Amino acid sequence: MPAEWRVEKRRGSAAALHHEWPGVRAHPEARALAVCRVTESAVVLGSTQPGSVVDGARAGADGVVVARRRSGGGAVLVTPDDPVWVDAWLPVGDPLWRNDVGRAFDWLGETWTAALGRSGATGVSAHRGGYVTCTRWATTVCFGGVGTGEVVTADGRKVVGLAQRRNRHGAWFHGACYLHWDPTRLVDLLAWSAPERESATEGLAAAAVGVSDLSEQAGHGRVEGREVALSVIAALP
């Protein structure tokens, strides 16, 4: 563990994990990283998304709750097994700090890129351009578009999604990558018509890829979530 980082494991509901980070509240002046794991499956909506995005009846029948984060972007399905969710806290004035919100992800994108390389998912890089709507569902589903700093494959498929929220003390970054990417379950929970769900499932399936899937395709074997999380810690600047 890099000496300048406080690293912890956090476990709880998606709503609780997004609402507060007690360790950061107690020590906002220090860098911190948390490997997060939810206790129940949830669709996490971006700060500006209406709750009507999710079909409540379908979510309830599937045992999935709806939560909200304070950062922007589209919906993400989180379960106890997937995706790998790693948060980071950077205090104002830190050498890695950038006032430019668009450049704020530079160090984090490079960290994730190095970490995935350690895990066998080679040939990926941090996106340096502005936001790209890779699919027509990008405003609804997080992995349907690519933002600055997020990690992509050479052919543009999204591997790591990033988001941030700021206050006067610093920036709280959210980062997540799926081990296996299949948008079917998330799409089934959204308030879309059956034909739209079918189109979205096909389109989104081609827009992203899982880390373990990449590793297996490269001949490096299956990757576990713990391995990815440890690689992120090892790659911290």
C-alpha cells in the first residue's frame, strides 16, 4: 500500500456507500481509497436522472433497489459480485489536484489503465477527448458513453466508468469496471418498451467490455474482483 494513501474496505447498501464516507469526513486533508461492495443489488442513478427511468415493479420483482449518487452520468447496476467499485478521495491542494474538472481525472485514468494491465487486460488507455455518446442510450446508461479519463479499449469499448463530486475540501471520485459486461439485466429494469429493450441490449452489449473478458481473450485467464482491486491499490501514484 502506498504510504501516502489510506486504504479501506467499505460494505453496505449502494445508497449508504454513496451518501457518506466516514473516513474522509474525519480526515478530509488526507488521500484515501476505498474498495466498496454492496450488500444488495441496486440500480444507481446519476444526480440529474428522474426516478421514472427505472420500472419500479420490475425492479421490485427482481429484488433490486434504486439508489442515487450525487455525481452525474447514467444508470449503473451494482451487485455484490460485479462491478469492481473503487472510490478515491483527493484533498484540495494535493499535487494530483486539478482545478479543471475535465483534467481532474487524468491521474485516475492512468491509475486504472496501469491496474488493468497488471490484471491481464492489456491494450487499454484513458480517453483524452471530451464526452462521446457511443450509443443513443448514453444519457440513460453510464456505459453507453465515454467521458474524459475513462478507460477504453483500442476499438473504443468502455471498460472503466468514472464520476466525481466536489466540495470545499476536495473531490470524491467513483470508479467501476465490470468483470463481465452484459447489459441485459439493467436494461430489463428500465422503463422502456419491449422493442426498445431489445435494441438497447444489443447496442449496449457492443459498447463496453468486462475486464475478465478482456483478460481471457488475451489468453491470460479469468480475473477476480479482488485481484483488480489490489492492482488499483498497487498502481496508485
